[in-house]
Amino acid sequence: MKINIVAHPNSKNPRIERDLLDSLHVYVNAPPLEGRANKEILETLASYFKVKKSQIELTSGFKSKNKTFQINPTP
């Protein structure tokens, strides 16, 4: 399953929200340096969807606010 998200690094209040267009916005504390925000977003998504971190993969948007993650089913 592919998930498109909008990343919000350096947020004071980490959370996940959906907007009116049903887009997922992920707010994290980590700064957008050296992949720290991407790692924290991945951990947040794993918790939100109740899957293992190893089942989620960042497929595009490594240096962008708009990111695409792939959630792979359990083998």
C-alpha cells in the first residue's frame, strides 16, 4: 500500500493529521538533517499503522516535504 504524506519537521507537537483532501500530515520533532526527520516519520507511521518499521520503506521524497512510503504486507 502506498501512502503519500506531507512532512513537517521541527514541530513542537508531534502528531499525525488528515486534512480535508484526506492527505496525511506527519509532524515530528526531528530536524531535516542527515535523514533524522525521515527516520522519525517512518517510526511514527509504523506506530500509527501498527506495523513493524521493517515493513515501511521511503520510496520517494527523500529531501522533500512531499514523501511517498510503501507499506509491505507481512510475509
